[in-house]
Amino acid sequence: MPSIQENRSWGKYSWPEQGDEWSRDWGDAETQWFASIFPRIHRFFPAPRVLEIAPGYGRWSGFLIGGATEYIGIDLNNECISACRDRFSAAKHATFVVNDGTSLAAVRDNSIDFAFSFDSLVHCEIDVIEAYLVELSHKLSPNGVAFLHHSNLGEFNGALLNLSRLLRIPSDKWRLTASVLRRLQLSFWDHWRAPSVTAQKVADTGRTAGLACVGQEVINWGRHNWRLVDCLSTLTRFGSRWERQNVVVRNSYFMAEARSAHVVSRIYASIAAELNN
């Protein structure tokens, strides 16, 4: 299971495209932002004070910084924070801070209007998610909202998940076998998600911490993967203007959305690229 120490290994990853390589299913990071992320958060963002948890090399940070009066990014990797400080050095209203993987001590209480994390907390076990939710219950402003992308792999903690892990054959040794296993979705389909986390656990843990979960979109992840191994949870403080009964949907078309975005990016991303040349 992904531990805090294992997640520190992301600091040693080469980040060849500053994290944009993880957006290839959409074509590029800008297309992913405007096609799949921004439509889900536009009710809450732009916002005056924005917190990003685990920004990595800043794949989403530029979009968030551009829509904030004050931005703070917090990551447990020194290398990532150093890269973000360099990349966004011109943004004087942006601050990047190293933490221990669970703490938001650098953030003022009752100050955050919008907290965001995407494609990072999926690798964190429930103890880390719980710690961040407890912290967010203090850091969010009275009407603040948190949008968190996390694992739902715990829903598949049965024989198939155990079989998947038993059959992890290094592709550099048995490429054909690995290819067949992938096509059968018996191996490599969990994308290193945290097996202790489910959508329901996050909603329950949030409630205990003092946060109301107002929406959860349980989604698939990865090309040709039909399993709903991820979840997008929206949480707010009790008494917030956004508080309501939780609405949970299961969206097996999320990666189809990515494939459609990839097609249209061939037109619109290429226009932007030519203008920048």
C-alpha cells in the first residue's frame, strides 16, 4: 500500500513534462483542465484564497494561481516545492510550502475559500486522508469548499484485487504476458491507488471531522479500465451555504470523456501551440 515514505519517492521522479505527461489521455493538461476539471469546480472557483494539496510540479497550479488572490501549495516533497517556486516565481501572491504529508499547519485557520487536490491523494491511504480532512475542517472558511480526488480502490478489495497483485510480472521480462494480463484487466489496472480508501469512507471520515460531503462522483481511471477505482469528493463545513445531503453518482463514462477531449485537442491545442511559437 502507498505509504507517506513511498509517496516521497515522487520527488525523485524525473517529471519530464512537469507532470503534463499524466494528462496524455486528454491530449494535454490544458485540455484536461478545461474539459474535465474546471466544469466540475466552476461553482466554487475562482476564489480569493486557494489551497492546493500535493501540487507536484505544478500541473494545475498555474490555473489555480490565475484564479486566486492568495494561493498556497503544500507538498511533502522538497524537490516538487522547489520546482514550483521556480516555475511560478513571478506570481507574488503564490506560496509553496513543504509539509510532513498530513499537516496544513502553514495555513491560517478559517482562511481557505477553495481547497483542491487532483491526481495526487489517490495514492494516499485513509489515515492520510483523515488527517487532511481534520485539518481542512479548521482551515476552510465558513463557506469554503474542498474538491478532492482520491482512491475508491477499497471497493475492489476482493479476490480480483489480490489476483492482480499476485500477477504483477515485470513487463521488461515478460512483455507478452504482461500485455495479455493488462488486456484482461487482471493486472496493472489499479494505478497504484490506495486500497484502504472508498468513497463511503471519505464521506464518513469527513463527517466525523466536521465536514459535510455534498457530492461524490465515483469514476473509472486509465485507458480501457471500466472499474470505478477513483472518486471526486466535494466537502464543506457544517453550516456552510453549500451544505446539503450528499449526492453520489457512479460515472463509468469518465475516461470516455477523456477520449473525446483528446480528439478535439488536436484542433484547439494545436492552435494555441502555433500562436505561442
